Amino acid sequence: MLHYAVVFFVIALIAAVFGFGGIAAGAAGIAKILFIVFVILAVATFLFGRNRGT
């Protein structure tokens, strides 16, 4: 999931360089949402995975 967030971030940067503001804003928004979901899932995995081992 982090890979997709980085891909959309790169798309947003390329679109911004070429002047496509709407596409850049959309791709940046998608990248931000994917990154937040990744962080939430990573924290949940660390918390619940630690309890499973004991």
C-alpha cells in the first residue's frame, strides 16, 4: 500500500511540473489517503502482532 502511495505522489509531482493542477491535486489526495491507511494498518499490526507472541 505504501508503494501505491509513493506512485500516486510521483504522478502528482509529474503532473504539477507539466501544469496539470487538477490532476496533481487529485493524485496528491489519493496518495495522502493511502498513506494514512498504511500508517493505521501498520500501527494495528504492530500492536496486535506483539500480543500474539506472548
